[in-house]
Amino acid sequence: MKLTVHWLRFIIAFVIFLTLFSFDPSLASAQTIDYGKSYINVTKGLNGGTVELGDTLEIRVAIVVRSGGVYDSCAFYDTVQTGTTYIPGTIKVLTNEGKVYKSFTDAAGDDEGGKTGSAIRINLGYNQADKPATAFIRGLIRSTHRPSFYGGSCIMVASFRVKVTSAIGTQINLGGGAITYKNGLSVTKKGFPSNPVAVYTNYGICSNTVGVNALGTEFNGTFGSGKKRYRGASPNVPYDGTSYAYTGFTSNAPNDYFYGIANNTSTNTGYTTSNTWAKPDGSSPTHRVFSVWDIIGDHTGAASPLLGNPAADTVANPNAGYMLVVNAAYRIDSAFQHTISNLCPNTYYEISTWMRNICSKCGCDSTGKGATGGAGYIATAPGDSSGVYPNLTYELNGVDYYTTGNIKYTGQWIKKGFTFLTGPAQTSVTLKLINNAPGGGGNDWALDDITVATCSPNFTFTPTPNPMVCDSNVVSMGAIIKSFFPNYTNYKWQKSINNGATWTDLTAGATGTAVWNGSEYTYTVNYPSFVAYRTDSGTKYKVVVATTFPNLSNSSCQVSDGSTTITLNILNCGITLSTNLISFSGQLQNDKAHLNWTTTAETESLVFEIEKSTDGNNYYPIGSVNSYGNYNSNMNTYSFIDPDPVTGTNFYRIRMFGKNNQSKYSRTVEIAPVTKTLAVMTVINPFTSQLDFYVNAAHGIATEADLFDGFGRRVKNIKCNLLTGSNHLVFNNTQSLPAGAYTLRIKTNDRILSRPVIKLKN
């Protein structure tokens, strides 16, 4: 493309190409014909996305005859591929901007296009005064024919549509087919290579990404920064003598087949930081490339992600960010590629870029008139003279996964990307970003901030990230893990005693069961309850999750909430009451909880507040009892009946208040209704010198009760025969056990019941 202020490049439609292209390097110098095969996802439209079952795809082959070219015997041949079905009545030839130029019936022999079985054929060349195509004869195309690019080149797009019938997780091949042309005595036939396309779930972009960008090249996709306008060529933009070459910015460069990496897109001779110059900019020298390009800076770190950064002042700004700027070629080429290593297996990644259409007046319509050429120009769309819309395909390991869709001109940056799941043992992938829309009359774009980041879950800690607990009280904490994906189900707890500088594992890896709640997968993980003391204040806890057990031990593949942990805040809740609660128990009588407790050494007036919980974590008061004031008695016994029937498992505790509002908690009693099966009715928790618990049995049965410490070692065991109804069981002489978390297990020949319990210091 060589343009003056009034000459803009041509475009092949509003092509959203996921691409195939066959190119003979000799054509660039010896011949004046280019051609490429691609497709657009009509269903996904402007938003872009993956190819899914039921999507409508438009298969397109673009043929460009450039200045001075004359080619006879022009035709397009293709076959409806396996995994797709042809949509009747869709065989057409499109203009350079995707408008319908010719339509054909499906029947063969009645016009220039048709379908026989699964075979598609379109004879090309429609100038009625210059060897036109017929139903049986391939036609001639000159560079001066229409659809025209400024009268100097002809571009037409042969197309048809198919519907995807292949299931998610499979691949379809949208390659194959061929074109024919003759420049001399013999007919040349050029076939298109295979183009595998994944039929893949369209997850969109992650709602939550964490961790270091895994791209691993080009300053992790930001293209770096510096004072100079031009950074230099990128090793990730392939150049083999026929693809994109590096250049700076002048009034007519970067031209088609060229790119630049810069922090300011104004021309060298008309250097400016302002984007308010007219379009076209008739200044001499012009400030705008081709007199119409936007004058912008990069995207990285912009205060407004949509607006991006202004064009850098390379005199005053010592370290402005760079971006990749591409003037897309007629051909369909890879504009960026890199092999990404050190990925985590079975893990979802967001692969995304920020892009911007940088030319609002680059269109050239099918009559050959440019967007700045005055009256008569036919706009790309109402009020839109930007011409061809940029579009990229994301290819992974040679397979197309995603297309960005049309990127219309808005004067803003837009984020495009998709979510990819690595295989069970996959740790690397080769990424290609492919330009899908051949250059000319638009398709000028900037790209920045390429990201390959883990799609991570969200964490909600219970009861809060910073629980305040009275000294010597029980701590119960947990976390709710929420994710759009169901595979972050492996977890472990970690602890830090040096403010998060280092972490140690507290539990071995375990697996949660994620349940879909209508918008995300969620599951809860609880840490074993324990008694916390003043020396534990400031200790941090966190949950680490991963998609596999091996990933739990890989610092690069494990995921935690990077900004939030559980930090214990152990409080001195005042002077300890001299009065002691020496016992607290409960029984189920007539479907109601009957609670009893005993105090010793009462020396002041007391109030006993009874608290209840249905989940073991959240308690609320249900009544109170005043002390007798009998200070001469060694022991005083009190009782309370919960007025509500016990319909599920209830937890009760007593909070004892003194005259200065000092308080002390009792241990917890668990009471459950009588069932027709084996059930734990009551557990006196925490315990010191003995552990009392009540078990209901529907009939007489042999049982075994065990007490396990935090390492899974059995420290207590009793065997007995349960009687029908409630049975009171006791582990005696537990005062020698270390304080901490334990597990009570009751086992019969067909049932196992477990309850967490806490041993206090004696």
C-alpha cells in the first residue's frame, strides 16, 4: 500500500478471519496475486469467542489481483467438511468490506456458483466486457475490475456458510479447497493447507486472575518501556522475508506487511503528543501516518484502561511504555508467537490481549473511492468509515481456539481473550496471534498487555479474616472457596508465625466437593477447632488450593488469597471471674433440651446467659438465669429448659456475667432429637479430665468408641453394647492428654459417626 493524504488502503470485508493462508514467496515479486482462506464465526459476532456446537461459520477465500495484474481461469473450489453441515442459499461473492457482490443458487449449472453433493464451486470474474465467468467457464480478473481498491487492485471474497455439528471437545478442519488462475498458457491450482479448529466451550475471560503473567517474553507482554520512540524489532513477530518487517513511523509507514514498536504513533517529521489534529491532517508535514492514524501511547498501567496512555513526550518523559503496532498485510499471517513454559496441568488460564483499532477513516469502498475522497463514498456501516475491522485468532499448538470478532473503531482499547484448560500433564503451549483480515482500507491496530494468567477461585474466610477471641477460648475458623470452574478442589491449611514471611503446612492435602449454586462452584473447608491463648495472637492461617494433589506442593501452581489471610487477635477480656462453672450438661426430655450446670465459690451476684446455635459457629441468647446469692454454699446448681422443641442438632453454652461485666464461658453441649438410627445426642465439649457423650440407638447393638488425636492416633477406646434409647458413655482419665483438637468416633457394624472435640489444659 502506498498512499497520499487522499489514498487509503483497501479492505477485504469486515472479515473476521480465523485463518488459513497459502502464499508462494515468488508472488511478491513475480506475480501480482495474493489469496487466503479463513472463516468468521457469524454466531459470535462482534464479541468474538470460541467455536461451539450449533455456531454458524462463514467460510471465506479472498483473492487479490494487484496493480497491473491480469489472471484468467479464476475459480474457487471447496468441500463441506466433516463436523459441519451446509446452510442452503449461502454461496456468495463478497466485496472488500463484506457486502454481498454476487449471490448464487445451490443448483449447479444455472449460474456461476453451485453445490454438488458436498462440493462447492464458484467461477470468478464478472466484468461482462472482459471474458466473464459463466456457469461452465472460469472468468478473468484484472486489477482494474470491481470490487476495486482505488481502481488499482481488485479484491473479491468467495464464501459460503456452514453450521457446526461436531460436539464440544472435538476438532473440525476448515482448511482444504483450492483456487485456480492462469497468467500465461498453463492453469495454476493452489490448495489451502489443513486448518484444525477446536470446538471448545466459550467460557469468556476469567472473573478473577492471580499470579505472575506466565507469557515469559516481551517483558511479559507489555513490550517494555523507554525514552526512545522506537524500541526495536521483536523476536516474537516472525519475519522470513515475506511476512511482517520492522519499521518506524513516517507519513506513509508502516505500510502493508510492516509493523513498529513505539510509544508514540505520530510521524517522525510531524512529531506530536496531541491526537486533536484533523483527519485527514493536511499539515505539511502531516502529524498522522497516512494523514489519518490515531496518535496514541501504549496501554500498560493506564489510569483508564479503555482510553490508554496518551502519546509519549519522548523529550520530557524518560520511560514511556511501548506497544506493538501492525499495518496488516493482504496476506493472513502470524503477528506474534511464543512457546509458553512452566504452566500448571489441569489448570484454567486466561489468554488475553488489549487491542485498539487506530484508524477511523481508512475505508475504501467497492467502487474504489476512499473514505477521505469526498462525496459518493459508501461507508463501511452507517457513520463508520474505518474500513476493514481488525481481527485476531488465538492459535494454540497449531489449533485455532478463539477469534476476537470485529474490532470496530471506537477510539478506545478493548480487552479480548478466552479461557483455556491445560491437559492432565501439560506444562507448555505454543501461542500464535494471527492477523485474520488482509490489509488495505483499514485493519490497522495496536496490541499491548498480552496476558497468560491463572483463573483462580475467590476465598471468603469465616468467621472473619481477623477474628477477635478471648484468651483461652475455642477458635473455629474456615473458608468458603468459590470458582467458576470445578477443579480447584484440592486444599491444605498453612500457618505463619512470622507475619507471613514463611508458611508451614498444618494439614495434608484433602479434597472438597464443589457444588454448582447457579453461578459458581462452591465448597467449605473447616480447620479443626482449638483453644487459643495470648501467645497465639498474630498467628496467620490460610488455605491453599490447587487443581491436582501434585500442584499443592508446587509454589507456581498452588493458589491462595494473596491479599487476605486469617490473623488471630487474642484479647485479654478482663479479670477472670473467681466463680467457676464446674459442670454443664444437657438431656433431651419430651423433645426439649433440659440444661443443668453447677458453680463453685460464688462470691458475687451473677447472671447466666444461655446461648444457642444450630450450626456450632453462630450463637444467640435464648434466656437468662440469676444466681441464688448463696455465697456460703460450696456448690450451686441451676437449670434451664429451651422452650423450643429440638428438631435438629442444637449447641448450647452458658456465658456467666459478674457485677463488672466480666464474663466466662462454659463448655458446649450438643443435643439432637431421638432418631430411629444410631445418632450422637450430646457431647460435653470442651473436656478436661473426662469426655462425656450420649448416643441414641434404635435397638441393642455392639459398638466401639474411639478418641483420636490431631495426628490420627487412637488415644482412648471403649467397647460396649448399646441399649435401645439414650446411652451415656464416658472416656475417663483424659487429664494426661495434651490440650488440642481431637476426634470422637462411634462405630457399629454398619455405621460410623464422628464429632470434633477440644481438650483444655487441666
